[in-house]
Amino acid sequence: MGHTHTLSLSHTHTHTHTHTHTHTEEKNNAFSPTVVKMSLTSILSADAIENAVKDCQAPDSFCYKKFFQLCGLSQKSPQEVKDVFCIIDEDNSGFIEEAELKFFLQRFFPGARTLTEKEIKSLLTAADDDSDGRIGVDEFQTMVLS
Ligand SMILES: [Ca+2]
Ligand SMILES: [Ca+2]
């Protein structure tokens, strides 16, 4: 005579999240948190880049003034120069560090060589106005556009 409360609480919560994420987020990536970097060739002509890279193929022949002129960057607007800066700043730290300078040419042209130790130092010294050992966006703009 027990009021057997057989309310078996077999509430096995099988919460199988069948949430098929078929988000169609191809278009309108403008507000996507993943930083979609601009391509260099949307700023500079591929031919000019190739020409500039070829001109300094021999180790220790890199001259930033000549390079920026040949690839057309010195004729670009400060905003475009900033876009290029962001491409070279691969880890998005807001600065171009020595490690990134090494691959400077490769950012422009994948088949390019790495810069030599000597070239890295002279490029860094040429741009680094505040001597903090890295190139900020202002320093980069000044170097390219002056
Ligand atoms: Ca960086
Ligand atoms: Ca600096």
C-alpha cells in the first residue's frame, strides 16, 4: 500500500547537439574576427614586385630605397603603405621585428630569398627612429615615403 512513486526520473539527458553548422558565411566577411589580410598584388602590380625582387637577388644587394621605388610602393598613399606594413607584420604585433625582416622579400614574392643578417640590420637601422629594435607603422611609412 505504498504509494510507490514510480516517477522514474530517467531523464537521461541525451542532448545530442545535432546543430549542423551550415552557416553560409562566405560573403560579407567584413566583420569577421579573423583578420583577412589584403593581398599585396591588390596594392602593387605583380610585375613590379617581381622586377624589384629580381633586382636584389644577389645577397647583400638589397637597397630599400631602390626596392620601394621599383615595386611602386614609394608612389602609394600612406594608407596603402600601412596595408603593406600589415602584410609584413605577420604575427600582427603592430611592429616589424627582426625575425619578420628576414622574410621581408618573401612577403612580396614567395620565391624570393631571405635577407642577410647585414641587410636586416641596415634596413632596421634605416627605419628605426626611436631605436626600440623594431619598425612601427609610422617608421615604416616614413622610410617608404621619404
Ligand atoms: Ca610583428
Ligand atoms: Ca622603432
